[in-house]
Amino acid sequence: MFDLLVIGGGINGAGIARDAAGRGMKVALVEKDDLASHTSSASTKLVHGGLRYLEHYEFRLVREALHEREVLLKIAPHLVRPMRFVLPHDRGLRPKWMLRLGLFLYDHIGGRRTLPGSRGIDLRKPPHEAILQDRFRRGFEYSDCWVDDARLVVLNAVDARERGAEVMTRTECIALKRVGEHWRATLRAGGAGKTVRARAVVNAAGPWVDSVAAMATGGRAEAHLRLVKGSHIVIRRMFEGPHAYIFQNGDGRIVFAIPYERDFTLIGTTDQLFEGDPDAVTISEEERDYLCAVASEYFREPVEAADVVSTYAGIRPLYEDNAASNATVTRDYVFAIDAPDGETGGAPPLLSVYGGKITTYRKLAEHALERLGEHFAVPEAPWTADAVLPGGDFEHGFDAFVAEVRAIWPWLPEETALRFARAYGTRIERVIGRAQSLADLGRDLGGGMTEAEADYLHREEFAHTADDLLWRRSKLGLHMTAQAPEIVAAAR
Ligand SMILES: Cc1cc2nc3c(=O)[nH]c(=O)nc-3n(C[C@H](O)[C@H](O)[C@H](O)COP(=O)(O)OP(=O)(O)OC[C@H]3O[C@@H](n4cnc5c(N)ncnc54)[C@H](O)[C@@H]3O)c2cc1C
């Protein structure tokens, strides 16, 4: 019997499973596909307060998210990295005083400690004058952070397992029923079925949260979701420098252009109501053209559809607050608890998670367990704010850690050393093992994924398929030739 069954291996499910397991609860996490295979690998990958949300008075969310930015920098110093964002002022759009006020609030409401504050900048000077069109003269620069979203999910799941959770990927929960004082869940994995019992269930099924809630309550649970698709395009690197741009568009929306995987620029996102099957979500031509058009309003060089080398799309599982526009629906999270009083006392609880951000997942997990604690015994000791994620336990900052890596394994190519340090932190030792030369890491399966790395990911990070390796555990898929994924798949 489990204390807690968590349905959904996105960021919210993985974060809740980790937190609960660390409190000593017996936890099962089930994910129907791969970890992070849906919304949690399709985000813009910002650990941010959400400057834009200030316009919609989402002060609670922004404050919590800014606070979490500092926490995540501390507990995942390998994965989360600071980034400066450049916001050009554009005549006819938001006035300067408004941008200045927004940034003042952004600098001050979230307990910023380590990141530099915002400042005004001259866009007629390098490097911006060579990147942006001539009409941009003044702008602002502020701090946020960037994270590999899928790896953040995986590291939470790895830590959950190391703290005793049973993590079952490619395992779908197909039925949920209350039986006396516990839940009985029917799971299906690769054609085989099994049943598990749990004292409480967390429904962190993202875009499927309404359907899982309906399955558990026989249709009694109210639907709360608004599904809003967001898409990104990836083009060859558009500009030099470690900074990102945040572009305002005439429709009131904003679009980011972010340095991505060394050789690329990531541009996104869109907001479109989605009514199809969340398992089959792709960018439309209209979204692609919209993103190209917004970027072309700013960059000297226009961005054309033919420049797009890769795309991805995801569904925001937002809490329906009846906002008029898809861009303004709240990005905050909301819980729904189903725990009707039975004859013998409270029925075993079901907690459903709506909304949320990658940025706020850790706090969301704490709040979820606090809410569950009103209905059954949850050890009351929040612990995750100070506990580093696997690989994050280096002492003197990321740059010093990279220098150490280069000194210990001087034969690792510089790019690989940096990539391994970012992805695996101190667990790089487990990836490299006893290898004493590049050749000892085995064949390059494509894009720099060696046999040793693939073995590690299969062994320790729940990877199974080529897509798991190339698009979620790493982003090496972007750097590969068309045939390489087959070579990776065949290598198992
Ligand atoms: C375009 C876009 C940009 C975004 N940008 C940012 C950003 O920059 N910063 C930020 O902080 N946030 C961002 N977000 C928000 C963030 O990505 C999401 O809030 C978050 O990923 C949601 O995670 P989740 O765990 O709730 O859902 P998901 O990641 O979708 O996870 C739910 C999982 O449940 C599984 N599941 C469903 N039903 C079952 C079942 N019956 N049995 C087993 N498993 C099941 C699914 O397979 C899925 O993997 C963005 C979102 C989008 C779409």
C-alpha cells in the first residue's frame, strides 16, 4: 500500500513525488509516456517571475516565482543559469515610464539577492546596434534565469526514487476507484495491467487533469481547464552574446528570442485555444508565420519560414478564470480537493493540480502537500528549499566547477565538458566512470552522444527510446543528421 500515488510525470508530479518521498511517505509516481514528454518539455524554459504578469495584477504569482528563482538557482546551480533580457522600447507600444515602473516592481517584490537589477540601455551601441533595426534607440535590461525544463523534471524524479519513491514511466493509470479507506488504481504498462493501492492520489496529469478527475469521481468532478497551445521555432543562431531579447508585439503579446543550445536561437511563444487531442500537438503554419513576423519587426535580418530548423508545441493546462483572452488567463496554480465525507469518516482524498509554472513547481509541491495534510497524515516538514537536486552539490559556483571538470578530464572536448557539467553536475563522474580517454566513452552515436552517456541515461535517468535521449535527457537531436536517431535507437 502506498501513502501517495502521483499521476503524471511532468514537473508538478515529479516535484510532488520528490517532496513527499523526502518526508518519508511511501510514494508511487506513474507517467503514461516518458518523463516530461508533454508540457514540461515544451516551455520557453524560463525560470522567471513573469514580467508580463504584472500587467494583469498577478502579484502573488510574480512574488512567489521571483522568490523561487533564487531557490532554484541555489538547489540546481548546474541546470539553472542567470540570463540578461533586453527589452527594446518601441514607440507606439508600452511607454517608457510603464516599462520602468514594471521593472522597478520586478526588481523589488521578489526578494532578489544574487541577480543584478534592471537598467536602461542604449540600443545604438554594440552589440545591439548590429542586431536590431535602426529605429530602436533605448531599451532596458533585466535579469531572469533559464533552465532545461525536461532535465529539471528528470532530476526531481531521480531524487524521488533515491528517497524511496517507485517511479513507473510508460505506465498509464486507466482506472481509479475508492475502496473503503484507500484508492485502487489500475495501471497499464506495455500491454500488461496491475493494481496498486494508495491512501491518497495526486492528479498532476497536466492537460489530462480534468479527464483523470472525471475518471476518479465517476464524472462528478467539475471541469476547470482551459487548454492554451504555445509554440516555438528554432532557427540558426541569429545573434552573438549570452543575452536574450523580449519583443513587444502590436497585439499586446510579447515574444522571446533566446540563445539556444550554442548554435541556435529559440523564438516563442504563441497563445491559442486548443481543443484537439493533447497527445498530438504541433505548431501550425499560422503560428510559425506569426513568430517569424514578430522577430522580423525587430531583427535587422528578417526571419523567414525557411530559416526554421526545428519547432515544438505544448499545451498550457490553465485554470479557467473566464479571462477574455488566452494570453491573460491566470498562470497561477489552483488545487481542487475531492474528499467527500464517507460513513466511516473522510474518504481518501484526490488532489488535482491546475495551472502552475516550471518556475513555481517546488512551492506548488509544498502547497499541495499542505492541502493534502488537511485530509490525511502528511509529515509536516517542508525540506526542499535547501536540498540540492542530484548533481548540484558543488561548492564554489558553476564556473569553478567547470574548471575542475576540465582539470580532472582534460581529454574531454571543451564543449562536451561544459555540456556534461550543465546536465549532470557532479554526477558527471557516473557518466564518465573509469574512462581515461574519449575513446573509452565508446562510439559517438551522433551529435556527441556517446555510448557511455546513453548507458548512464538508460541506467539512471529512466531513458528508453532515442527521443528520450535526444530531445529530453539532452537536446542533441538538434545537432544531428537525419540518420543519427536511428543509430542511437539501434545502440540499445
Ligand atoms: C508554450 C509554453 C511556454 C511555457 N513557458 C514557461 C516558462 O518559460 N517558464 C515557466 O515557468 N513555465 C512555462 N510554461 C508552463 C509550464 O511548462 C507548465 O505549467 C508545466 O510544464 C505543467 O506541468 P505539469 O506537470 O502540470 O504538466 P505536464 O508536463 O503535461 O505533465 C503531465 C503528465 O501527466 C501524464 N499523464 C496524463 N494522464 C495520465 C495517466 N492517466 N496516467 C499516467 N500519466 C498521465 C502526461 O503524459 C504528462 O506527461 C510554459 C508552458 C507552455 C505550454
